[in-house]
Amino acid sequence: MQVPLWFTLAVVGYLGCKLFRPPLWLVLVLLLGGYLIADSLLAPVIDTAITK
């Protein structure tokens, strides 16, 4: 059974927000930070660290 990564992340994010109830500003900062890091010079370094 293969589950798409985006679906898995959506389910984990939804459950995390429902169970732990983080503040909205923290969720937004983490999403924005991840978006900005993905488009930075660190993206290749992070990609190689994750795929190994």
C-alpha cells in the first residue's frame, strides 16, 4: 500500500493540531519557515540529509 506524502503530512498535521492545540501563530511560523527554507541555499543540504 502506497500513501502519498502530502496525504500523510496532512493527516499528521491535522491530528497534531487537534490533539496538542498549538497556538495559531506557531503553526503559521513553522509553515512559513519551512516554505522559506525549501527555497533557500540550505535546500540541497537538507535534501541530501533526509534521503540518506
